[in-house]
Amino acid sequence: MTIPLPDFWIVYFSIFWVLAGLTATPPVLRHKGYPFLLGLLLGVVVGVVSGAVFMLLLALAKPVIDAVGNAAVGTVIVILVAAGLIIAGLGALKNFIPTSGASMTVAEGAPHTPVGYSTRVDKVHPNWQAAQSIRASVVIMLAALTLIPVIWMGMTAFKSRSDAVASPPKVIFEPTMEGFISLLYDRRQLNEQQVAEYKQRDDLDWKDKVMLERGQAITGQSDYVKRLKNSLIIAGTSTLLSVVLGVLAAYAFSRFNVPGEGDLLFFILSTRMLPPVVVTIPIFLMYRELGLYDKYLGMILLYTAFNLSFSVWLLKGFIDEIPREYEEAALVDGYTRLQAFIQIVLPQAVTGIAATTVFSFIFAWNEYAFALMLTADTARTAPPSIPSVLGTGGIEWAAIAAGSLGFLIPVVLVTFALRRYLLRGVTFGAIRQG
Amino acid sequence: MSHVNTQAFSGRRHLSDGRIATFFIMPTLVLLILMNVFPLFYSLYLSFTDYSVIANESPEWIALDNFEKILTTERSRYWHNFTVTGQYAVFSVGLQVIVGFSLALLLREKFKGSGIITTLILIPMMLSPVVVGLFWKLIFDPSKGIFNHIIYMNPTAGDQWLANSTLALWAIIIVDVWMWSPFVMLLCLSGLGAIPDYLYEAAAIDRASSWFQFRRITLPQVMPLLTIAILFRTIEAFKAFDLVMGLTGGTPGDATETVSVRLYREAFLGKFKTGESSALAYVVLIIIIAVSNLYIRSLNRMREG
């Protein structure tokens, strides 16, 4: 009798059941008047047992999966049914636990079953708490599943060239910096004699030594370093420009009666919806005439325009939230409009400006289509050049992963820093997080 | 003291509010008109010509011939690309709504650490699509990648996702769902958080079933935000370029060649059919403008409501 699941899922579901048992059992037992620690201990047991029952059910259901025909659909159905059965079984079993001395019986007249999402009394009901624990366990496991590709990328970045393309994929490996070095430096393949000669030299630093293991000598910085620099310059300058222009326009839209305001804002946002490929054809011709093709200035102007609509909308949302009374008081005190704007509004809007800056920077940093079509070498940014990090004989996956990782870490940090503003960011400031 | 005040006052008069508004808004409008509106008019003109960037001939007016090549069934060279894009849009947006909404329901009631979990789930959304596509290419690799090792009992006999013309599109859809379900989740969460508690209390008093509560309270209350999410993702799906280029580049054959990828190939790679691709660009543009119109309208309704 075999469990019809790949090894990965056996581990995955085992973790899930232990997690669910561990978190769902204590509130139920506490309600019956037992100490918390006993709940935890029993929780582990419940988790392990329900995991084992789950696997047993799956193994027994093999004929059902075969009967469904499609293995994937059959397996999913069987998994859902088995999980449902186990949870229902545990729920029924719970009623047979005898109550201990100091049990927290539900007060006379209070609801005995959950009545709804929000009613306060039902949130202390053990059924609700256990259900919530199971929900939380499901979410945690799903989050882990979501992160697997990202983690895999991080691992691959530290693999050696052969480990990165090993079949079956290696989960345990010896970490090396090869990927990063291949990404950042140009190398030259050496023959055995040259390797021996190189080994005699004592002016080698750690990078040279790592590459020498592979029979390669570092000859200089790779193009990728230049591309990263370009990315920084272009994304940085265009972000600065779009935020400065954006804050001015947003202030005007927020505070003054601009004729045709709705239409103008609509127009500004609609420019953001244009597909890059559509805009690029005429811009390519225009830039060729003006000599802006493959130039910093051209890319900066384009990215500024691309981010401007976003920054105007997002900043308008933030400025709308600053009470007008502050400025009105300042105006009464003799400030001019400009002074009031600079000394009163800007300091108040600083969080909004920071969030907008970071979002704009990320968009420019991630941008690929424009850069691919409008740059060749001098102004080429990093995203279109990661795919072309090819080694001698095959794709250097470790190098690509290293490039991706270097590219992703700032984005991940930013996601955490901006988590309160993410919703605003992705909806152009129209929707606020509670 | 009063003297200073008068001066400031006259200074303010000097730069009237209306003028400040003009000064503040003008740079933005000028830049957007230069970089977006002007190019679009230029390519509208080009779409009626047979211009090619690499040919040394000036554009020749061929009226609607380009559009005929795109839109009429007998002559269309692009029907396949529209079908691929349509399939991709329908399936990926549909799945994103299902996955995103379920995630939001699971995350609705806060628990210890739910904030961190939410943020972790949101990470894929912020990544660069081309880098994501490129990396999933390794993950989908039948022997070196982890995808087949996770999905199949016998990985070596598993499918070659990116080499099979039906599965390649599904591979892109899977990655897109992975990346963008969190977006739908984020919007749904915000919608769920805004539902007033008393609606559920009233329903509970009337002994409404939880299915009834879901259908008559939760769903209609989340609908406006879900609409925004669907429209936004639909627009993005029609623009699909980065992810496809990173993952398949349109291969195998032209099985995953979305309109944008085809457009890029026609306009830039070797062929340089500028006139014809401008016409194709305009067809795409009209579709997108129609959807974005709906999108911006619902955003506005949200902002005012």
C-alpha cells in the first residue's frame, strides 16, 4: 500500500497536521478545564495521529483516484474529502472529553454555537477558536508554498554551476559564491598548465581562488555591473523627477479648483494604462530622430512620464488627507501660498512622499519592456540583461539566480517597509487600508 | 508688524492661486503630452502607411489595408495571438479571483502573526516579472527543475511544461496566478474589513445560514473592490509581455505568443514592419482603453463613495 503523493507533499501535509493539532487542541482543552500545557502535549499527539490517519485515508483512496481518471483532480478531491472527514471526526470526538473541575461552562442564556463572524461572544467559543487555528494553519502552509520559488532562487544563487543544474534538484549543497562572481566578473577559461601556474601566484584574492577551482581566471568586471549602475542612475533620477513634479501637480489638484479636474486626472491615469509595446514604436522613431535612443536622458524622460501618473494619483490621496485648516491658518498668519505649501504641507506629507518615492523606484527598477526596446548598450538597465548572462556552454543558472536575488532583496525589504501602503500603491491611492 | 503683513499679503496677490495651480500642473501635462499623446498620434498616422524603419522609403499611404490584415478573418495574421491572449486573460484572472478571494477569507480574522504572513504572501507581486519568468523557467525544467519533482510521483516521466504547446500557456498562467493572486487578496481583504458587523449580527438573529450570509452580505459588499481587481488584472493580462518574454519568449513555436510579444517581434525583431505593427498596436489600444475606462470609473466611484 503506497501513499499516492510525491515525497514533498507527504512532508508538507505532515507539518500541516501537526501545526493544526498543536494550535487547535489547547483552546478546546482549556475550555474543558485542563491546563494549557496538557493541551499542547495532547495537541502534538492529535496532530501526529490525524496526519497518520490522513495518509492512511489517501492510501486507501488510491482506487478512487484511478476511477476519477485525471490523477490531479482525483488527488485534490481525495485530499479535501479526507481532511474534511478528519476535522469532522475530531470535532465529534471533542464532545466526549469529560470536563474537569474548573471548566469554563458557557453562561446561562449565551449562545452555544457560533452565531456569526463578528459577535464578540462567539469568538471565545472553543469551536470558533479551533476553527480559527485550523484556518491560520492553512494560511501559514499556503504562505510557505508561495515562498518556495523565492527560497529556491535564493538557494540556487549559492550553488555551484553543477549543483544548480543537478538532476534531481539538490536541496542540500555546499554553498559557494561562484554564481555572484560569474555575474559580476568576466572570466577566461584556463588550461591545466595555466591553472597550475596560477596556483603558484600569491597575489590572488578569494574571488580568484573560487574561480580557479573551476579552472577560470577573472579578467575584469562584467557588463552586468555597468547595467546595474545604469539601473540605479535611470531609476533614481526618474523617481526624483516624477515625485517632484507629482507633488506639485497633486497639491494643485487637491487644493485648487482646477477647471476640468476630473477629466485631467482621468487623462493622467489613462496614460499609465497604455501597454509599453504600443507606445514604444512611435517613441523609438522619435528618439532615433532626436538622438535619444540608448541615452540616459531618453530613458529618464520616459520613466518619469511612466511614473508621473502614478505619483500624481497616489500623492493626491495623501495630500487630500492633510486638513486644509493648517494652511488656512498659515495664510491668515501672513504666509504666502508657496510658503504655506513648503512649510506646512510638505512636512505633513512626508510619509506619503516617501511611500510614493519607493513605489516609483520599484516600478522603474523592475521595468523591462521599454529598456529592452529603447536601449542597446550605453543606457541598458539590468532587467533586460539578466537573461543574457550566458556562460560558455549553457545557461549559468547560478549566475542568473544571483542576479535575480540581488534584484529581489531590495524589493522584499521594501515590501515589508511599505506593507501599510501596499494597497494604496497598487490602487493608485484610491483605496486606503483600514 | 502690520506693515510686514501687508507686504506678505500683496505678495500673495502677486502669485494668485490660479496661477500657482497652472505652474504646478503644467510640467506634468506637458511631459505626458510629449511622451504619450504625441507618440500615439504619430503612430495613428503610421498605422495607415506601409512604413518600415529599416527601409529607406518614406511612408506610403495605404489607408485601411493594415487594419484589414488584422481584423478580417480571411486575411488575419494575428487571430492566433488574440486567442492566446484571451485564453490567458480569462484563465489567469479567473483563477486569481478564486485563489485571492479564498486567501482573503482565510486571513479575514486576525491571528498572531497574520500581519507578517500577509506581507510574505504579497512578496511575489512586487517582483520584477521578467526575472520571475526567467527563474520559473528553471523551476519548470523537467529534469533540473523542482516543479515536476513536486507535482509528479515519477518526475522523470513528468510533462515538459515549456516544450508542450498546450502546457506552456498553462505554465504562464500558473506563474501569473502565483504572482498576482496576492493582489486580488489584498483588495478583497480591504473589502472584507469594511463590511459592518451589524449586517452579520442581523443575519444571525434571523438565523440565516452561513451560505446565505456569504451570498447576500459578503459577496455584494466585496464586489466593488473585486471588480476593480478584475478589471486591473484584465488590463494587465492584455498587456502581458515581461513575464512571457522571461518564461517562454512566445515558444514553443508561437503557442504562447501573446499580442504584445507578437507586436514586439513584428516591430523590432528583424521584420521592422512599423506600419502594420502600429495598426496592431492601435487595435490593442482600443481594447485596453475600453477596459481601463470601466476601471477608472469604478476607482472614482470607490474614491467618492
